[in-house]
Amino acid sequence: MVARELTTLGDALRAALARLPASGELANFPLWTEWATIVGPVIAQHARPVRLRRGVLVVEVDGVEWMHELRYLKQEVRARLNGHLGRAVVRELFLALAGTADDEGREPTRGR
């Protein structure tokens, strides 16, 4: 039987966080730098990743027709992204029209 060294939860969390890209390095994360390669040039011309938080990737699209198109392709795009990254980084795609998502990836509330 092999003896295992115990790890504290804090040490495990620090190790996991160290493997994530720092916010300043996110622009160099393959999801951003290789977006057109992963999703293809046509989709990349009309949609771009904006932010990734807790497995939710916010993607801005330049028109309603592309929002509808990508709704049908969500699972395929997510599978391509995760396959390219080699692990399940993106668990959900949130689609927003360009300029309508707030900092949390939600549509702004109207009437405020």
C-alpha cells in the first residue's frame, strides 16, 4: 500500500487557482487567441468571446440572426472549445447582442 501525503483544502485550492490564467493573461488564453480556428472563420466574423467566469462563456454576436444561429450550435461550439482546450472549461455559452451585456454577462435591466 502506498502512503499518500495529506493536503489541506487551502493548498489544493491554491494549486487549482495557480493553473488558471491570471486576468491579465486571459487575452493569451487559447480560447481568445485561437477563437477563429476553433469556431471557424464565418462564426468568428460575427461572434467573439467576451468573458469566461465559472464555466460560463459570454459570447457577443453582431446580430439577432447570429444569436439564433448560435443557439442551435451551442452544444457543438462548446464541444469544440473544450476539445481544443483539452478539458471541460466551458460548461455553458451565454449569447448577448454586442453592447447589451453588463459586467456579469446579463442583459441590462430596463426602466432604471
